[in-house]
Amino acid sequence: MPEIKQINHSDTYPIRQAVLRPNRPLATCFFEGDELATTLHFASYINHNQTGIISLFKNESRLFEEAHQYQIRGMAVLEDFQKYGFGKLLIEHAEAFLQEQHTQLIWCNAREAAINFYKKQGYKIRGSAFDIPDVGVHYVMYKHL
């Protein structure tokens, strides 16, 4: 059974690089705000081996009116562990944790390839597609908690 643990921001970098920034320098895996006390990082583990990560940034989008929002950034599951429910477990853990903190809304800039994954978790699209240079097409997706 997978285990979910809170981790330090630097512990997210190997999976961010492998899944989200392949063939790019490790420095591209640092996100502004990673080190803030309000930013949370979690990882899934099997037999003490990290399989996936999710970072939660206290960040309010002007697209939403809710006062207490968090943004998912840098969510990734290693390729060998995809399609086994690790991403779903990370999302469920993040949502439960944020609900305890009275967060009203969780949102993300979802890659085009991740749209169906987020829809299965109950997220909805807000607005039109947009391009993040050197990363690709994204959609804002959200869920009320």
C-alpha cells in the first residue's frame, strides 16, 4: 500500500525533472514560492521509494472569487508508476489536507495531456487553452472543496 508523506521542496526535484522537465537542468525544477512556509509538498512512496509528488501553493487566481485558494503545481508520477492510482491518491490526500485548513478552492494549470485525469477527480475547466513557453498547452482547472 502506498504511503503519502510531507516532504521538503528539494525532495520534489528529481521527479519534477524526470517527468515534467526531462533533458532540462535541475535548476528548472525550482518554482518560485517552493520554499515558503505556506507551500506544501507531498510524495507517494512504495517500499521507501518515491513514486510521485504534488506541491500546493497558497495562490489566489483572479478567475475565482473564493478567499482561500491553493494551486497544485508540479504534480508528477514516475512513468513506471503511472496508471496505478498514485496520482489519485496524491490528489485525495492534498484535498483532504486542504479541507482541514478550510481551503475553499483548489486549482491548477493542467497540461493538455492531464485534462482527463483531473476531470476524473472532479475538476472542471475554466476559460480557454493557453501556452506556457517551453512547457506546452495548459487549461485552468478547479474544484470546490
